[in-house]
Amino acid sequence: MAAHSDLTGDPLLGSDAQQRFLPTRFNVQGKALDIKGVPCSKLACPQCHLLIPRQLLEMEPFFISILGAPGSGKSYFLAAMTWKLRSILSSQFGLSFGDADPEANQLLINYEEELFLNSDDDKLVALRKTELEGGELYETVNYGSGRTVQYPKPFVFPIQPEAGHQYGAHSRRLARALCLYDNAGEHFLPGNENANRPVQHLAVSRVLLFLFDPTQHPKFRNACKDQSQDPQILKNVWSNRQDLVFQEAANRIRNYKGLPAHEKDDRPLVVVVTKYDAWCSLASGKPLKEEWVTSATQSAYQGLNLKQLRNISRQVREIVSKYAPEMVSAVEGFSSDVIYIPASAQGQAPELIEESGYLGIRPKDIKSMWIEIPMLYALHRSVPGLIATVKNGEQKKKVSSSTRQKTTDRDHSSSPS
Ligand SMILES: Nc1nc2c(ncn2[C@@H]2O[C@H](COP(=O)(O)OP(=O)(O)OP(=O)(O)O)[C@@H](O)[C@H]2O)c(=O)[nH]1
Ligand SMILES: [Mg+2]
């Protein structure tokens, strides 16, 4: 992409965009020179002309799709998760984690700052509902003849083992550019598929995260209403048939991948059962503790205890299948590799903001629970060796009173292939 400020105008991106060009001249550092002779550092795709963070060429991209109905908590989940990963991936797992391009990740950075670095931390704040279109989350490309496509913008985070990591010597091979998207839930509503607004990351993503929100389910709400003050439990704030939302996403994945109806998808599917604070009375009622599923390894870092995680998954599956059996059959009908992980971005109920009518939370009250666990599991499953695992020894923890259920999750080795 041209660097000189006079070089604007692109046939696909419009008159304000910097010019795109096929470089033919380079300086001694190997940087392309634009026609005004200015060295350029930004790269663009030759087909759609959109910017590509350099790390995507240097590291293998690793797409993760985050799906869920409108209001299921995707934006809070993303913000709380990236905030947590920034503080623990290096110190507890020996992995470097940062923004490929802070400008491109700005929206997510703003969410994080609003929730976790707010100087007025006693004032109710609310993240905006994710837009269905617009410049912050989508890039518009005009291919001519009336064909305009809106591509969702990824948030890109390079992840790689640091020197002290057990596979620090394999750092380049294990490095990944993690690409995450914040799609509006409406994109996944039945009947809302649009060829001009593709969500093709669904097909290429290595792991699917489906956010199931029990507060949108009448039977969950009914079961929790005496134990919770959450307006989402006491009133019908959000109400979507989440099994149908999932089915819609599953059908699109089948279409994109050409997967026949009788075959199951074999990628890991993580059902993140969100807003744990609101439905924890159906489990043990206790806050989720990281040490239930992570513990020290022989190295300086932590590892993931898969046995414990699966044990908790079985218990959560049992709760979901008691109140929303249609959800369990939708996800297990599609995927042969499902795990259920409870999480809470806020750790407590939001309150009504009188002026705006939104539900908000005071930053000082946020106590996220297990918000990083789905991603640690996703990383472990897709890039063996990146996240260490621990065998056991830890005492079994219970999130619910009963644990009978077969699991659909399997054992996986954790050495780099
Ligand atoms: N109790 C509770 N409420 C939560 C939690 N996380 C999010 N919420 C509430 O859920 C509502 C929706 O959250 P969002 O993150 O905006 O949902 P979304 O899935 O991004 O919604 P769309 O952008 O419309 O698709 C907000 O009112 C939040 O206050 C949580 O951990 N606990
Ligand atoms: Mg959102």
C-alpha cells in the first residue's frame, strides 16, 4: 500500500483509501517503494485490496469463530478474555501475546479500557450492541457491477512460545496469528444469510466457540428466578431460540465446507455456557476457580488439567440437557467433539442504566470467571504443545451434584507434531 499521503484512490476501496500497487522497486532494506519513492510497510491483499497484518504472512493464521445469539455476551466475552490473556499468557503459560496491529484491534482495546481501565470505576458502563455493518467491524469492497461485499474485520493476536516455554526451541513452528471476530448475533439468525456479508471464517476456523446464554432460555430463567437478582433472569430481556441459531450456523458451515448432512464436523466445538454468575444456583453456586483446571507443571509454567475440565464439562452438559435438551442435541448432532465450559465475563449481574435503558456494570465489580479457559483449551487442541497439560493429582471439584454422563470429548496428546 502506498505510503505517500498524495497517493490516494483505489478502484475497490474508494477515493479516500491509499493506493494499492504491485511493487517493482525496493530499497536496500527490502521495502517496496511507491511511485513517489517513499518506502512502504503496509501490505494489502492483491484480490480484495484490504490490509493484511504482516504477521499473517510470517505465522500460520489460526481462526477461531465466536458464535452466539444476539445478547449472548460475545462482546463482553471477547473483551474480558483478551484482557485476561494479556496478563496471564506470558507469566503463567510462557507465551507471548500482543496485538498484530493496535489500530486494527482498536475497537476491542476500547472495550477492554472501558471495562478494565476505567478511571471512573464506580459508574455503570455498557458495551454497545455490535453493529450489523459499518466501518468499525466491517470493510466494504466494491468489486464493480453493483457487487459490494462487507468483510468482517479480524482482531489479530500473534502468539508464540517464549524462551522458557517447554517448546521454546520450536517457537517459529508453534507461532500462530490468532484471528478473532466479533460478529453481531443477528448474522446467525435463521434467514439472515447474505452473500454480500459472508462469515466464511466459520468454515476455516480451527475451533468453534458457541456461546450459549442460559438467561435467554425460559426454563433456565424459571429455575433460577428465586436465586438471582439478574434482570436478564427476572425479565425477558433477550430471548432467542439458541438451538436454531446454532443450527443456522451449522448449516452454513456444512454449505461452506461441503459437509454432507450425515457426517459430523470433527473440529473441536466449545459450548461456552455464559453468564455463569446468573445460573450458578443450578450448579454448586460457588465461583469458578482457575485452580480447578490449571495447576503447576514441572516447568515454571501452568498446565491445563484436561481430566478435570472434562469432568466439569460432563456436569455442565447435564445441567444444559435438563433445561435445554434441544441445545445439546443440536450441538452434538453437528459435531463429534463437544466440550461444555462455564464462564462469566462480568462475574455478577448487570444493572439497568436509567438514562440509556441499557444494562451496565460497574468496572470495580467485574470479576470474570474462567473467561480464558475456553481459549486455553482451543489453543491446546489446535496447536499441540502450545499449552502444557497436567495429568492429575488434584482433588475432584464439583460444580453440580451429579456427574453421570458420557463425554463426547476425547484425549489428545500435547506434544508438538
Ligand atoms: N450476568 C451476566 N451478564 C452478562 C455477562 N456478560 C455479558 N452480560 C450481559 O449480556 C448482555 C449482552 O452482552 P453482549 O456482550 O453485548 O452480547 P453480544 O452477544 O455481543 O450481543 P450482540 O452484539 O447483539 O450480538 C449485556 O447486557 C451484558 O451486561 C456475564 O458474565 N454475566
Ligand atoms: Mg456484541
